[in-house]
Amino acid sequence: MSAGCKVAINLIDEKWIPVRTLDGERRLVSLRDALVRARAYAGLSEELTPPGLIGLYRLLLAALNRALTLSLGDWTVRQQAEWFQQGIPQKLIEPYLSQWYDRFWLFHPEHPFLQVPVLEQIQDTRDKLKPWTQLSLDRASGNNPTLFDHSVDDAPEPASWQQLLWSLIGFLQFTPGGLVRVLKRSDKGGPLANSAAVLPLGDNLEQTLLLALHRSRSEDMPSWERNPPTEAELRDERGRLATGPNDRYSWLSRAVLLIEEEDAPGRIRWIRFGAGIALADDPQNLDAMVAYRIGPEGHKPIRLEEGRAFWRDLPSLVPDPQNSNVHPPAVLSWARQLCLELGQFDRDVPVLVLGVTSDQAKLLRWRTELVRLPARLLKELEAARFVRSWVGLCEELFNDLRKSLARVHKLVAEPHTTDKRRDRGAAQGTGSASRSRQDTFRADVAAAVYFQRAEWALPELLSDAVNNRTAANWRRELRRAAREAWDAGIRHLGPSPAVWIAEAHERGRFFAQCRRKLGPDAEE
């Protein structure tokens, strides 16, 4: 540790990780405490932003994996089940923390945690400082303003080292790709850029870590075990492939070096900043917490979309050996193996879903959702198929609704065209104007009404799936959802004879489709 540092902060000992105790109290604990006494905490505190929350879970998972690997070399699912029930022995964690203690200094001349000390010597970054808000995805920085933050780049308020570390951990995982113009003109995004990360939750922090725990090869090292990147590595446009989850969970997607305030030890106002190590695409080594759709352009991560609740993507979370177009998150497969060993399938597994969506380098939104999956859905293929089928039908009916309302809109907007031309144009849906109308109905009040009504029935659908019941209530609620959404869409067009005529033209056709798809018990 350098004698020139004003405050000695080692993350193994210092309190910086926000947790909730089992009785709901919020407190800060050290990295050692979070790993050794994880059973005493309910989980990480949700006061963290979504990027910081999932980023910190990933950091703990990387540290726990390496600690167990150092102590045991390998371990079995049976041992994992014993830890789940009885706790992880402290003797399996302490040797790792002792061995790598010097890599967890926040301010260090050679190995500052998650930082790149060479930035202090590179001409492009030596004398060019950035505000610390560059690392905070919820702060105004550069051309990325936010609604309630009015800080400016020239005069940032200093942040505590804990606050900055939370921001840094989330930023490295979620930063979008785009222009950087320092060391490289542009750089790729972080491992979770434009992705929805999923994490199965246990009854306490230790159970959560064990449900999501991975096994990896010895060469899969987190960033703190590696030598810090050199200038040549930072300038390399090609980047490199990740060696596994530990590597991805601590990836240095941007190069950062914190600058401690002269008159305020432990507080940071300015940083050095530049392009990091580009994460090369590797379809054989996908992120373990992300579900992917597989198409002609390769693997596309599922993300949180505007106006779209994540439960609509439930089919991407459950196993489907016959569908090569979807790749469920590996972390749920690991949770499934542990549940199999424990014999715990008569319970729900809460799944936390967190993500940040961006358009190039411009952040659009972030969100956190909680989905409760019956554990048997991760085990029983027939139950998973049941859910995929009925949630898929929900989407199919909505597409029918959207197209029918678009045809009503077209009939109202173009009353002088012939019926034949109206029907042909509406059916084909060609042209930018038609697409615009359909897009309008995708996100308008009709969609909100439809999916809100359907979501009310989702818990019973999941229960039906694992209890071998029919989806009678789901069909009934989809019928109601379609009717209420249709009425909302028609009201949206306003009262007029043209609307009434157009609705009469389309209503029968749409609800006939509903009857065909929902079965004979679905009545208009």
C-alpha cells in the first residue's frame, strides 16, 4: 500500500456493501462480512440503482467462486446443497481473502481495485480529468441529462468513495457502446449493455449466491487477479474474449482511475477516464444471467422494453430443448440443479430482473422487476411447454387486436377509398404510414388495458402449469382482456359515425379469431 495515500481503504475490511438484515434493517458491511456472514442478511439493499445492484451481486459471485475454487479446486452439487442448508464454512473463504488482500485497496499505485493505473502516465489522460458523474448512469453527464439531476461537468459535487464504488461497479457492467474518443474513437458496451439480467433469489444473501453460483475453469480469473491493462491493451480495437463468468462479472469495459480529493480524504470529485478492454462477441460463451433470442443475425439479448412487462418474456426463462431459437439464462439452469439436489420444488423461486436500455450511447430507461416462478417450471418440461404455449397465445391475440384496430383506424382515416382497396391495404399493412399506425396501437392505452388484465391471471396460470390443470381461467381472462382493450382502442378514436361503421366492419372478424384460438368456452 502506498504511503502517499491519504486514507487506506481496503474493501475486504471497510464497510461499503449495502445489505438488508433479516429484520429489515439497512447497513453497510465489508466484503469479508458479506461473504462470511451472508446467511445473516436478507440480501443486498434495493436502495442501489439497478445497475449497481446486479453489478454488486455479480462481484460477490465472482469472489465466492474463486474462494471456493482456491480452497477445493472443484466441488459437487451435493456440497453446494449442504452449504445451502447449513452455511458455507468460513475456512473456505478466508484463505482467498488473505491471498488477494492487496488487490482490494481502493487507492493503490499498482493495483487499485477495478481501476487502470496506467492512465496516470498516458498523455491522453494524464492531464485530462472527467467528473465522477461520468460513471453514474443516473446523473447528468456529457450529453446525457436526466430529469432531476442538475449537476454540471465543470463543478461536480464530491462523492463518498462508497457511493462512487457502487456507481463504478454498475457502470462497468452496463455502459453502452459508442463514442469514447479517449485511447480509441469508440468502444463496445459492458457485458450487460442493453440486456435484462436475471437472478434467482433465496431466503437470504447466502442462498441467493448459492442459487446463482457457477463453476468455472481455473483460468477464468476476475479482473483483480489479473495485471492491470497496459496502454497497448487499452488501444487494441479487437479486445479479447471473456474466459468465463468471473471475467465477465468484473470486466473493465472502460478504463477508470479515481482521484482522491486533497482536502477531503476518501472523497472523489474527478477521475481519469478512457476506453477499456473491448469485450469480443463469443456465441459459445454467453452471459450466464441473460436470455437470448437466436436469429439470422446471431444471439440477441432480451432486454427491458418500454411499455412491456418482463412476464411477457417468460418463455425465454423456462427450458425448451426443442426450440433452438431461445437460449435461457444459464443461471436458472444452475438454480435448477441445486433445487434438484435439495428436492425443493414445491416452492416459488423469486427471480429478480434488472436492466438498462440505451439507444447507442444515449440511456433510455432502467427498470427492476420481480417474477415469481414455481420451481417445478425449471424442472418439468411439460409444465414449461404449457406456460410457453399460453403466454405465446396471449401475444398472438394481442397482435390480432393491434392489426384489427389498425384496420379500423385506416377505415376511419380513408373513408373515400373502395372497400376492396381498404381491405387489401389493411391486410398487407405496407408502407410507413401503416406501420406507424400499427406502432401506435402497440403501445397505446389498448395495450396497457390488455396486458394489465392478462397479468392479473398470470399467477393462476403458473399454478395451473405445475398442477396439471387446464388454463380455463387464463382463457377467460384473455377474452375479457381482449374485449376491454378493444373497447379502449375504439374509445381512443373518438365517437363518430365513421368509427362506428369501421368498428362494425372489424369487430366480428376479430372476436371470431378469439373464439377460434381460445376455444368454445370463450364467448364474445
